[in-house]
Amino acid sequence: MTTITILGTSDIHGFLPTSLGLEPTDISAASHGSAGILSGAAIRHAHGSEHTLLIDAGDYYFGSPYATFAHCVRANDTQTTQPAQTDGGSAFLSPLTKSALICGYDAMAPGNHDFDHGVGVLRAQQPFLGEKLVCCNVFDLSGTRIFPAYRILELADVSVAVIGAVTGALPQLTAFANTADIIVDDAVQCIADAVHEVRKQVDLVILAYHGGIERDMADGRPTQYDTGEDQAYRILDSIQGIDGMICGHQHRTAYGESHGALYVQPGYQGEFVGAMRFELEADHSIRSQSASLFDTTALDPEHALDVQSNLALREAFNLPRYRRWLEGPIDVSHFAQYVTDKTGIRSYRYTWRDGCCKPFETARSTSPRISVETFKRSFPSPYALSVFRLTEEEYQALAERDIIAWSGSQHPRPETLGGYRVITNDPQAFPAYRLERCSVDNVFDEYIAQVADSTRYAA
Ligand SMILES: [Zn+2]
């Protein structure tokens, strides 16, 4: 009898453990002292690595300020504190990839946020990750798959296929420019095709799916509107031949068995690692199976790696330089124009908040340079920006008190269907009953990338 263990992480979002030298209060430190990017390696170290695969189900690369720094500034470039020009397309070893390699990831599927600076970011990591990066439903415009749909690994003469897939709703979850040069196909159909292709060649089929759970996994009752963004239940319900699934995307935790397959959903920032155990008979049929989640918050991930690997990671991550970048200035004088370009809304109020989250500048800023950290802390989580729609009287009263500013020389005209739209990172300044919508935009990342592209807003 052989026992195969599949460890699964998801939605780490580039958050780091303090064992790399980060202060616990740093805005890139993984929540609740968890092991962040080292969570998989920490659990593998704590629970044994024999006949174990470590797989990530996406949203590994973006989400923390450190991740933005690693992408826009590149930790080991020359000693400037300003973001460098981004190009995403050329090969460079991201410190996050270096960490994935040191942690021993066997396969990784991309998540929606991993496309937030275009597919070039992942392409640039392909030379280092090779066939470890798997995704069955992303194609270039000629219809050629950009990543292999799956990879096959051998463990103690047991063969395991790992299929990767990203939510088919990816184009609705990121800016048009990020998916303009790719085709994101239906996840369920592409996974079904990949399972069909690989099932007879292997003993176990594992799916790393960057999407969430849309129904009660036991009885199939809907738990949310079926938008196509989360299809974990439908995948196991409609596709035969999957033995285990790592899902994610919703930043929730879940584990169990559905339609005879195991599944795990390991939360956010590496707080949990999913584990799926298969005990196989001599003929490689499954004798028993079980799923669980491991909490990483009580672990010291420093022990997960040898001294040399720890040193190599500390060097690659270059945290002193990251701190200088975070404390260094960013020019926010183009921010209003950037949001207007993005949303078409010209009336705004932006308030910049310091480390204690006290507002200290208002819309009509006379000093447009604030620190990167202040900029980041100025967007309430998870809704970075809110849009309010006000009556003419309300709008004028707020504009007279300088609570609203506008890009351009004249007040914007009223909306065709009535009222005035105002966009803000400071929803408290407006009547709650006039909220039209709020959005989860990663304006922090996007604006920093655009400031880096200095030609865009040249004076
Ligand atoms: Zn996520």
C-alpha cells in the first residue's frame, strides 16, 4: 500500500512570513502571522514530505505591496526608490518564483490576479518554472495554449496528473488590456477535455482550479448567484475522473468529498494549506482517501528551509530596498486623471491616509507627493473606490465646501439620466444612501505601474 499526499495552496497573493525579516506590522506581512509564500513548504516540513506533491491554485503573484514592488521596481535593480518602467514580457526571475522553486512546488495554476499586469508576467516566469505552470483554458489569439494543460508526475511508481485551470470569468475580473491578447475559454469544458485526455495514462488526476465554490458541495443547493466565476461544484458534478481538486478564489476555507472526489479550498495569504491523502492498493486503485486543512499560523516557517535557502531567499527578496521604496515618495498628482481615464467620472474626492489611517490631505492637495505606504493605506479594503450619485443640490453643497474636486477646468455636466457621479476612496464623506456602487479594483497596483510608465502622463 502506498500513501500519496497532495498539499494545496491558493490565494497567497505575494504575502510574506516575518521569518524573511519583515516586521509583523508591515502591510505585506501574511495575516495572523501565517507562513504566507512559505506555507506549503512549512507544512511539508512539519508533516513529512514522503510521496508528497505541493501544488498552488493561483493568485500567487499579486495582491501584496511587496508583490507590486517586485514587479514594478524589481528587487535587485539599481538603487532608485522610484518604480522602474515595467515591461512584463522579458524573462526575469521574480523573487516570488525563486521562493516557489525553493519551496519545491511541483505545479502551479495561474489565478485571475496573476494576469493583472498582462500575460507577459507569467510568460516571463515560464523559463524558470517550465512545465510546472499549467493552465488548460488560456490560449493566444491563434488558439494555441500558452501553458501546458497538465503535467504528469511520478511518485513511488504512482503517476499523478495535475491539470490547471483559471476561472472562465477572468476577462470580467481584470482590465481589458490584460486579456486583449489572450482567449480565456470555458473552464468546465477545457477541464473535461484535459481529464478525458489524461485519465487513462495515470493513477490519480488532480485539478488545480482558480475558482470558487458556488453550491453546497454535499447537497448541491446554490450558495450564491451562478455567474460562472465559481464552478467547483459543477466541475465535480459534470466531469467524471477527477480524484482531487484544489480550488480557491473566494478566500474561504473548505474541505471534504463531493461526487467521490476530494476537494480543499485553503483560504487566503497562506493561512491554511489543504491536504488530500490517498491510500492506494498494490494495483493503484484507491483504498481510502481523506481531505483536511492545516493551519500555518502557529508554525515558524524558518525551520521549513535549510540555512542556505533562507539566505538565498532573503537576498532575493531584498527587504531593506522594499522598505525604502515603501517609505519613498509617489507622485499622486496624476491620480485623478488616471481614475477619470479608467471610469469616465470627473468629479472626485481622494483622501490620503497615514499609517494610523488618519486622513491628512484632501481632494485639493497642494502637496501631491506622499509615501507609497500612505498611498496604499488610503484605499479601504476590499472596496478601493466607491461611486456616489448625488442630486444637483447635494453636489453643489459639497462642491462649495471643497469636499468634491473635479478634473478639468469646468464642473462636469449632470449624468444623462439625472444626478452627478462622484468617485472617492473616502465614502464617509458622502451620504450612504447615495452609494451607487463600490469596486474591488486594485488601483494601487495599476496606478503605480502607470506612474512607472512616465510617458503616459507627461506634463
Ligand atoms: Zn485571490
